[in-house]
Amino acid sequence: MSLIVFYSSVGGSLEMKNHQRKIFSILDSKKIPYKAVDIAQSTEDKEEMRRKTGNPKALPPQICNGDTYCGDYGAFENAVEMEEIETFLKL
């Protein structure tokens, strides 16, 4: 399985952009490979993100490992604080 981070390159709040930036920064610093999927570029990618999260109104950033939903930014941040990032990401 491969790690997927669904994000948006357009719109959204400054808070959303900061959350996305922090996820990418932490994954990069830990050398955890991931695929960044920009839902602003494709309606199909947005639908896939919402299908995987099980929430028809889900907003980015959202993290999945293959077809397995890991969580949103809040869950990611909690996993980082608890030093359980590998467990959260299902690695």
C-alpha cells in the first residue's frame, strides 16, 4: 500500500493550507514516502477522498494508506504528539 495525502492547491482557509504544509513537512522530515493528490485538479480525486473517508462532505487534508483511511489533520497531529505516527499511518 502507499500513503496518500489528499490536499487542495486552491481555495480553503489559511488554517487548511497550514495544516497541509505541516503534514507534508513532517512526512518529508521523517522520510516517509507519500503521494500528494490535489483534489482541486480532479472531481474524481475529490470523490475518491470522500469515499475513502466515508464522509460526503470531507475537506482536505485527509490521509489514507491505500484504501484504508487513516484520518484527518487533527488525528495526524494527535499521532505526532503521542509519537505514534507509524501506527496512525498503518506503516
